[in-house]
Amino acid sequence: MSNTCEKAYITTPIYYVNDIAHIGHAYTTIIADTLARYSRMMGMETFFLTGTDEHGQKIEEAAKSRNKSTQAYADEISATFKTLWDDFDISYDKFIRTTDADHMKGVQKAFTDMHAKGDIYKDTYKGHYCISCETFFPAIQLVDDEFCPECGKSTTVVEEESYFFRLSNYQDKLLQYYEDNPDFILPRSKRNEVIRFVEGGLTDLSITRTSFDWGVKLPKEFNDPKHVMYVWLDALMNYLTALGYGTDDANIEQWPARIQLIGKDILRFHAIYWPAFLMSLDLPLPKHIAAHGWWTRDGEKMSKSKGNVVNPREVADAYGLDNFRYFMLREVPFGGDGDFSQKALIDRINSDLGNDLGNLMNRVIGMSGKYFDGKIDSANVAKYYQSELDEVHASLNKLEPLLFEMQIHRYLEELWRPLTVANKAIDMYQPWTLMKEGKEEEAMALNGLIAAILAKVSIMLEPVMPAVCAKISKALGFEINNDTWTRMAKGTDLLEPFTLEKIDPLFPRIEEPLLEQMEPIDKKESSKKSEKKSDKNEDKKEDKNEAEGIALIGIDQFFQTSLKVGTVVQAEEVPKSKKLLLLQVDVGEDEPRQVVAGIKEWYSAEDMLNTQVCVVANLKPAKLMGYKSEGMLLAAKDEDGLCMVRPEKPKTAGTNIG
Ligand code: MSP
């Protein structure tokens, strides 16, 4: 039974109803769903919240442009989000809308309480307002004195009476909090950005508007009917009102949240305003604010005008929902930006899922069917394959912290190790040879080992790929739940004797992109290139570069490469290799990266130790002589030999190069 009673309140941002859901929304929601599912499996009291953000000028204008009443429009779009999450089997416990009466009451209560605390006062505000971002910007931050520094749209000058929140009072308290709680903002690299911003000075925040009225009114006692609440105060409060704050307090003991997922663009609101509001209300702060990166499509920013927005429903329908979930979580290190392309998705499905996982399932079905009528008995697994079991259990034991530290791509990477152990064991021990030699007991134990590995992996993979893992576990004769998680994934139990059920291949190979209409982007790119050659000089330059074998790339493509300063904290030789050194390189992350570098002919391990290097930090990991390499070092080589490229002066490990 449950071995923990900790609570897990997990939230997504609430989505604006000015447009329908795209891949970015799906990404946040799927990560949150994965965490919620894992928390439930481990027996935590879990509450998973999502919903829609429906007030503000932006929504009012979107409704007007479609000739609809604001409420009817908000109802319609909110329903499209809810239906999508239902169709995606998102395991939310509550779907909140900021137009819910209880929510609005809760926001009013917060306003009253902050006012009573002395944190709210009335004054006049003059500033440049971006409706799209629902944010004021000081003149100094505007682009060309007019345009929003965040989205580039035109801002309007607004002068109005406003209530203010004394954000400036919280500057020191926030800085102290970030210092005392280094994991409050994840990933840690984002934390520094926030600290720098707060250190730059916080000004009080205008928290009401009089220029429109689609919002929560001030509490009656203020007798100030022309004011409505600033959307971000309204919206952030959803995390509390969803638990009954200000009305019935039904679930309020779920607070503080364990993880609040957001995109990097709304970090400032969640890591500065939100904790300040909570401090003002004398409430505890969430454990983690976790900010993910931005998705692009085929290397380009998505936008409606370009017509290249990835529709998550379309992708999931074509490629399978679980495959899409796996792709998004595996493809991008949390916090980094990710690029969606059908090619990348197909590669993940054919390779990780098809070759490593699906094929293993096929192999065990084939072997047990051929030799044992589908029967599998684990009785002698430990007798013959203890070292494989140890390796598998060591990997499984590393997983949970990776998930809750938001290193989900590493979680999945580590979860694939047991599959490698299983595939290797089949190749090495060869059940067909064992059978030929009359070693039936050993062959049966090998099947037991493979089945057990598949069972253990499917338990830990279930939060990411629930439907696929339900199929695997059914075939393997067990159910994924808190009990099997405790015994087989956390513990070392194997499967009870059972008869393997044959199932269809889990990941049929995909040869071609399945969505035709998604392809034109690439084609457009190549036709654009041929059209473009009007400028003769440009042509010449391009020709010269091409002749020299240099393909021209845009600055965006360059920035897809993450280059970082690293410090070599450990260095040794790769045994039996003439060329390779095995280095542990600190690139400013929680743990050093392991890099296998082909530099031994020019540098000894000692030469490299404690020196600084330039690391390509977003290369897909590769294996060299059996060692995983998680990066590449920059070096220059000519006929005189090779030398490392290094920063001219010492720089903090992890500093970006570019
Ligand atoms: N309503 C606010 C959030 C209020 S939370 C109290 C909002 N809504 S949003 O609909 O514009 O964005 C919701 C989330 O989607 C944000 O976390 C944002 O980062 C994310 N994304 C929007 N576009 C995205 C990509 N292209 N890629 C990844 N995520 C992106 O902000």
C-alpha cells in the first residue's frame, strides 16, 4: 500500500481564451499530467489543476472582433480547451475558469485582505500598456518609443486612477526567499534571471483598471465600481480559489502547491508577483515554480500569420497520443527550447519506441511462444541473471528524483537503460542456443528476466505513456498501481508466473510523414531559397561559400547550438583506447556532464584537469567505447596538431557562448 502521505498539488497556467490550444499549451499540460499520474501512483494525495483565464481587454477585444458577447465567446473557447484535455485523457481534478463565481469571490477576498494589511493604496497611473501581454512597460523598455519589448506589438499610453500593490515592500523578502530556497525556481538557470530582475528594483504594481470592465469588480466596501482587477492578480489567484479560498476552503489544506508549471514567458509573474501576493496574504509559497522553454516548428517561431502553429490534436490523431507525449518530454531538456518537426517525432517513434521498447516486447512474445507456450516463470531469474537485475534496479532507483527535479528527459533516458540491458542479455545469452544445449531452465529464466524488465519499465513509463503501458502490463498479466509500483519498480520483486498474451506490435514503423499539410514549411523554405536570388552580390557570396563547402545558416540556426563554458572537474583515460579521454565537465548544471573526447594524442588527463573548455551542450548523447558522452568540446586541428578552444579569461561554468 501507499508508502507516503505527502500531498502533491500540481498546476498548469490557466490558458487565455483568445485562441485555441496549440502545442505549447499541450506541452505544459502533459508535463503536469505526468507528474500528477506519478504522484498518484506513489500514493500521494494529489490534486491537479488546470483551466482558463477569461478576463481582460484582450479577451473583450477578441470577442468583439467576432461579434460575440464576451461571456459567450469565453464559454466557447474555454470548452474547446476542456474538451481537448478530456480527449487527451488529462487527469485533472479541477478545471477552473476565472469567470466562475467562487473564483471571483476569492479574488475579492484577497484584495480586501491585502488592503487590510496595508499593501494596497490608490493613486494615478500613467504608462505604456501592451494589451496583448496585459502588462505596463516603463518608457525606457519600449522599442522605438512605442512597441512592446515582449511581443513587439504597439502599446497605448494609459493614464488612469488605479489601486497599487506595494510590491516594492517585498523586494528584500523575495531576495531572501530565493536565497533560502535555491530550488524554488526550476531550472536553476532561470533563477538567476529572476534575482537580477528583482535586484534591479521593484516598483509598486498597478492592480486595477478603469479603461474596460470585463473583469472582477472590487469588493463592495470599496465603493469604487469603475475599477476591475488587473488580470494577473485575478489569474494568479486561481491557484488558491480552486481549493476553495475565500468561499468554502474545501481543499485549502492542499496548499502550498508542490509544482507550478509555467512557460518561461510568464516566469516574472509567477516568481515575483505571485510570491509577493502570497507573502502579503501570510500564506506559504509553492515549493517549485518550474519554467519550461518555447516550442518552435521546423526551426521557426509559430504564429497564426505564418500558419505554422502546431495543432496538438492533429499530431496526436496522426501519430498516437502516447507517442506524442513521449516525444515532447524526451526531446527537450526541461527549460530549453524545443523544435517540433515530423522528422524528429518519427525518429523518436521508430528508434526509441519501436526499436528499443516495442521490439523487446515482440522478442519476449516470440521466445516464450516458441519454447514455452507463452508461459513465463521468474523462479530462477536471480540464479542466472543477478548482475543484470542489479543493473536494472540501480537505474530504476535513480529515476524519481529526476522527475521531481524536472529533469524529465533524463528520467526517460535513464529509464531506457534497463531496455538496453534486456536487449543485450538476449543477444549475449541467446535463448535459441540455450534451448539447443538443453538449458531450458536458463532459457526460461531469461524470458522471466526480459518480462520483468518490461514490467518494471512499463510501471515507471506509465505516467508518460498511460495507454501503451496499460497494454504492456495487461499482456504481462499484471496491473500498474501503487502496489506493483512499490514491489516491482521501487522494490526488487519479479512477475508472478503467468501466460503471456500476444499483442499487436506497439509501434509500427513509420516511413513517411503522416501529415501532408504540415510539410509545406520545408518545401516553402527550399522554394524561397531559389526565388530569393535577386541580389547579385548576395548570390556571389553564397556561391563562394558553397564552393568552399560552407553552407550558410541564419542566426536562428546558429543559436540552436547551445555552447557553454565548462570546467573539467575530473579526467581519466578511457581504458584500452588510444584516442579517448573520459572527462566530467561542470557546465553549471546540478551534476557535471560526462564527455568522451578524442584528444588523448595531444592532451593527457592531467593536462585537462581543472581547465576550462567550450562545450556543445545540446548534442544528442552518444556512446563511445561503451561510455556515454553528453557533449562535445570545441577544438581546432591543423597539420601541427590539435588545440582546445578555451575562454580567454576564467568564466563561471555554464556561461553561454554566443
Ligand atoms: N493566461 C496566462 C497565464 C496565467 S497563469 C496564472 C497565459 N496564458 S497563455 O495561454 O498565453 O499561455 C499559457 C502557457 O502556454 C504559458 O505557460 C506559455 O508559456 C505557454 N506557451 C505559449 N506558447 C508557447 C510555445 N510556443 N511553446 C511553449 N509554450 C508556450 O500566459
